[in-house]
Amino acid sequence: MVGTEIEGSTNNAHANGLVQNTNGSLEEKVDELRKLLGKTDDDPLRIVSVGAGAWGSVFAAMLQDGYGHLRDKVQIRIWRRSGRSVDRATAQHLFDVINSREDVLRRLLRRCAYLKYVEARLGDRTLYADEILKDGFCLNMIDTPLCPLKVVTNLQEAVWDADIVINGLPSTETHEVFEEISKYWKEKITVPIIISLSKGIEAELQPEPHIITPTQMISRSTGIPMENILYLGGPNIASEIYNKEYANARLCGAEKWRKPLAKFLRQPHFIVWDNGDLVTHEVMGGLKNVYAIGAGMVASLTNESATSKSVYFAHCTSEMIFITHLLAKNPEKLAGPLLADTYVTLLKGRNAWYGQKLAKGELTLDMGDSIKGKGMIQFMCLILFQGISAVKAFYELLSQSHLSILHPEEKKPVAPVELCPILKTLHKILISREAPLEAILQALRDETMNDPRDRIEIAQTHAFYRPSLLGQ
């Protein structure tokens, strides 16, 4: 399917009512990046977002809102798979959202697109996810209308001439999709830049146990050097960021690209800093999904007890710090956007929501392919694989006997996982299923559990770093 063109916008506002900044600074940022990439005057900068989940769609929409009016200099498009239908209940909800927003209603009427939503509500027509995305609706985030986007459902068409690719895929799909993309880049002369938004990890146990991060998957799949692959992380509840709640993030990777790209991505409500420690930030992005499931359980089981949630936060962050010292020689401190990303995910992320639903009995570990709740959440991809499979991956890696460390009290060698009681408990609940959900509270209340400070001190005062865990 050929990508659809988005309708024109004036210098003052987008069609969806968002205010457009035309003070010249945006054009200067585009020109600066174009020059760095060696673009000629008649060759626009081509930015493609691959994957149309909530954050991937919002990220593309923010770029479209900011730079979409500079059509001769920059082109922005988004790829998503075709064929995903919108059920009637979701179509009804979508219709209600449209009619509650005068700006959105007027936009659809101008585009002669309103009638299809009426028909879908009545059950006379089936809508598709790629179809509504062109009108600015992400299936995973129905309540937050976006600006219209140029949507391409043919992957080759989307990426073959891209200068910058945004990876908005879950980690479980990253390798497969970028392996396909690599086929279309065989004749490509210039090496594209890739910014990964994916927060998750995979594990391989052969020939030696190690984890694989999304940026590593991309490099392996495409042959693109790591200096051209960056990771963007920070507190990013997608709907809140698009509604211009203030947020900040860090773009991590090689200095050559991270500094100019951080400047390009920065907006008044979305501040982007840069950082060279890609490993810590990306690993933390996977770890916080692990512990967010437990945070949701604790919140539900204790009736939102602030005290219990804070105790859980202290213990899980100490385990995260402990684990990152195994994976990075001098890991970034858990502060700033790195800490904020952990906090917001434990507070309100999808994995925390899932943990809450489990604890309330509204969901079970054996449920089917999708869960309706926050728009439409792809259970197998976004929650099960990025959260639960990360529990399995980290548990298996940290259970390896050759990584043994000295237990501070028992004074005997133990696998690192033995000093991560929260991770062990989550594995018993979610993977081996040998413990009830209430076990997460028993772990917190265990009087033999070490002070979180002790765990951090162990990590910081011992030769912990194991480069083999990152396949190095």
C-alpha cells in the first residue's frame, strides 16, 4: 500500500489544533542535521518510524508536529503492518473520542473521513489499524488523538531510502523486522542512523550465557556499526507526552550523532540530553519492565499502600543497580531520566497495570492473545514478552554458577540471583509458577532480606563487571 499524504497545515497551527512553532529555530535545526548528513538542497531528510505502538506513534507524531511544515527539507512517515482490524467495541469508543473533541471532529469532516467512523460504530464497516493511524489514531492509545501521519504498510517502501530510522518495535520483534530491512539496504550507499525506543532484552544461553539488547539486535541484523545506533530512554508515558506534560530523556550512543540528534529532538516540553553510556540505559530499560510487574502486584495487594510501594521501590532499584554493575564497567548512576523512567514505569506503565490486574484476578497468566484495557494492548508482545520474558532472561543469566560472588553473611560463593530476592520471587510467580502472587509481599517482609544499601555496596566495591554477559 502506498503511503497517504497528510493534509497541509498553516504556519500557525496543525490540523489537529496543536500550535506550530515557526520562529526559525526549527528550520535551523533541520538545516544543521541535513548538513551533517551531507544532504543536497533538493534531497529531503527522510525519517521513518518502524512500528506503531503507543510510544512509536507518539514519537513520529511529535516529529510531524514539529517539522512537518518543512516539507521540502524533511519527510516523516511511519510503518505498521496492515490487516489488523478494529473490533466494534473499540470503534464505538473511538467514535465517542472523536465527538468529544471539536478540533478532531472538524479535521475529520474536512478530510471527508468522519462517515467511516459512523459506519464502524453501527457495525456496517470494519476499520483497520493502519487506516485509522492515517487519521491520527493509534490503536493502543485510542483516547489520545494524534496529528495525521503518512502511513506506509510496505516495509521496503518505508525504509529503502531512509536517513534516520526510529525503532518503535518491541524487543521481541526487533531482530525479525530489521533482518527483513537489511535485505532492502544491500544497495544503500550511505549508512542510516537508527534511534531505538525499544525497552526489553532477550537472552541466549549458548555458547555462553549473555543478553542481547535491541541496539545489538539491530546491528547484528543489518551490519550497521554500533556508532550509528542510539537508544532513547526516559520517563515516557506516551499519551501524557503528546498532551505536552513536561518530560525529559537521554539519547545514548556515540558522540558523533547523539549530540546533534538530541538537539534536533528537543522540544519545549520534551527535553533531550545526551549520554555515552548506552549499555546501562538500555539494560535499565529492560530491567524496569521486570520490576514493574511486581510493583503493580504490590500496589493492588496492599490497596495502594504508599509505604509498601516505597519499600518495594527501594529493594527493586537496589537490585537493578546490582545487576547493571555486572553488565557495565562503570555504569551510569540511577538518577535523572534513568531513575525517572524506572519510577514512572513502576507507577503507571503497562507492566505495572498488568501486575495490578493479575493481583485483582481480572487477568491470569494463561489468557489469550490480547487484552482490552488501555485501548488494545498486545498481550503476547508488549507485556508478556517484554516483561515476563525479561524476568526469565535475567533470572537464567544471573543463576549461572560461574558468575558466583561471595554472600555477605553466609560467606560462601552464590550465584548473583541469590542476592536478588525480588527477581527470584517474580520468577517463581510468573515463570515456574511455584508461588502465589502474595509471595511478592512475603519477599518484602522477609526479615532476613539485606538492607538495599548493602546490595549496592557489594556491587560497587567488588570486581563485578562480566563483559561476557553482553556477548563481549
